[in-house]
Amino acid sequence: MTIPKSEAELAAVIADAKGALRIRGGGTRPVGKAGSGEVVCTQGLSGVMLYEPGALTLVAQAGTPLTAVEDALRAENQRLAFEPMDHRAVLGTDGVPTIGGVVAANASGPRRIQVGACRDSLLGVRFVDGAGRVIKNGGRVMKNVTGYDLVKLMAGSWGTLGVLSEVSLKVQAVPEAEATLVADGVSAKTAVSALSAALGSPYDVSGAAFISDGGKALVRVEGLAESVAYRVRQLQADACAGWSVVEADSSATLWSDVRDVRPLIGREGAVWRISVKPSDAPNVLEKLGNPEAVCDWGGGLIWAVVSETLNVRDQLAGFGGHASLIKGGGAFSSFHPEPAPLAAISKGLRAKFDPRGILNPGLMA
């Protein structure tokens, strides 16, 4: 394993490479085909380089542990708005999540329905492409751009277009209060209907989820204490009639469990991540045989544990959407096959950014 200590050293390693390279951050998200090749680990590129709480901006090297970023933000009562998921629980992995790994996977949690994904908080990146060239795109403020928006392109590219060396992120103040409305013993259909009603209300919902174990439905609101109390009352009078209320740390624990899909820990079978129209979620679950599942984003994101031999993508026929295999089910590809036009674009991008095809080759095949 090679662990560069600087961006220049990283560029030299890539430029001098004679074969395939396996790019690794903290090693907590071994999704996709592992393949062969020398492992290049970014953990040597670590440290918060700039943090301006007043400007809600943070710049960190890609190998910086996520906990170090979160600790720096917590000291100023701020946070990463997109709630990056920690895959270690559901995948059973060790290691330390890095901020570069979060960006490379576009790891985003329950609050995505309100604030967007990781890519929407990403202001700028520095990375080394497959030719060993250092490329910078974006900056420290959100602005309109012309040409390629490489910042968004790098988010979710899993190290196949370039190796991140530095990321710039906008951050968010921690709200004064949060509360979660909870219903138990409800069906997926009933839950998704209520979640959709809550999300369609004017009450600025920041989380909407359903957990199949126990039939638990959750709706979260955050903000000033008086505003949260008002919105809870209004939701209880309409979309969430009869639901109980959990507040503060107890509420936060519920959502960390949803974020990291902890209800699926220890379940036997393959873990799939499925994206569909929220209204289709109950029918998709029925089609899959009503498996153990966590439905986030109002039903738009389904985490499900199914038989190792079940091809979930075949079951999505007629629903649309896409499915990624996160754990198990070795007979199937991890990433959903791209439509031919999109696959051609992806191939062209990789040819430009990695002309030798050495960065995580085959990972997203």
C-alpha cells in the first residue's frame, strides 16, 4: 500500500504508475468490484486547512477523518447538513471514514430531502487525474459556473475519474431544537402516504422515514424551539394525527439509526440500495416479498435485505428507478447498468480524465 503525504507526492505516484491503482480512503466502503492493482491510500493527506465559521465554509484534505471535521464543526455549533452515512455498521467493516471518501461516494443521509446531497454542499475540489495532473475546480463560495462543473462530477465518481486531494464544503448551523413524530405498527402503504403528506406540507420537514421492523414511521422537524413546537402541533393535527413526539437526543438517535440503516444490521442476505418514486415504495417492497427494509426520503430510498439469489433489478421492471448492490449477492454487479447514451458519456469522461484506465478500473462496471 502506498500512502502519499502530499498532493505532489500523490500526483507523482499516479504519473509513475505502470498499472492499475486501487484508490482507498478509510476503507469503510468496499462497494463494487475490488479488482487488482496497487492500493493508493489518501489517509496521508489529512488536516482541516481552512475553517471560517462566519462564512459557513470549511476546507479539508481528502484523507481527513470525518470525525475530525465533525469535531471542528461541533466546537462552533455547526454541522455537515447532508448527514453523511457511516457504512461500517451495515457492511461490517473497520477503518475510519474520511471526508474524501464521503465526497467520492456522495454519501448523504435523511436530510437530503431538505438540503440536497453531499454534492450540493460541495463548493470546490482539488484532485489528481489519471495522467498525474493536479486539477482544481470551484472555490470557497457558491457561484454560477461556465464549462464543466467538475465539483459535482467528482461527487459519486468513486475515484474512477480522479483522486481527491482537497475538498471545500459549505456547512450549516446546528438548529436550536429538533423533534420527531413517531407512529408504530403502521403498514408501508399507510406510512408512505403520511410521509408524503408531511413532505407536501408547509412545515419544512427535514426527515421522513419508514422502518419495516415494527412498522415505525418517522417525521422530523428542526429549527427554533417555538417554530418546532408549532410545526409539530400542526403536523399532529393533519398528516401525523395521533403520532407521539420524541425530542432532542432521543430524536437524534432515531435518525442516526436511519442514516446508518442500523435496523438491518445482522440480517441474513444481500443488502440493496434502491431508488424509486416515493409513491412506488410500498409496491416495490411487496414485489420483493416484503423484506426487512428501511425507507428513507419519504420512500424514495429503500434499503432492503433480500435473498442472495434475488436480482432486485428484475423486480423493478415497470417501476423505473435503479438499484445498487451494497453487500452480498456476488452474482450481480454492484452498480446499476447505465442506459446506452449515459454509458457513452461516462466512457468519454473516463477517457479524458483517466486515459490509461488505471484508476479503480472496473469498479463501477
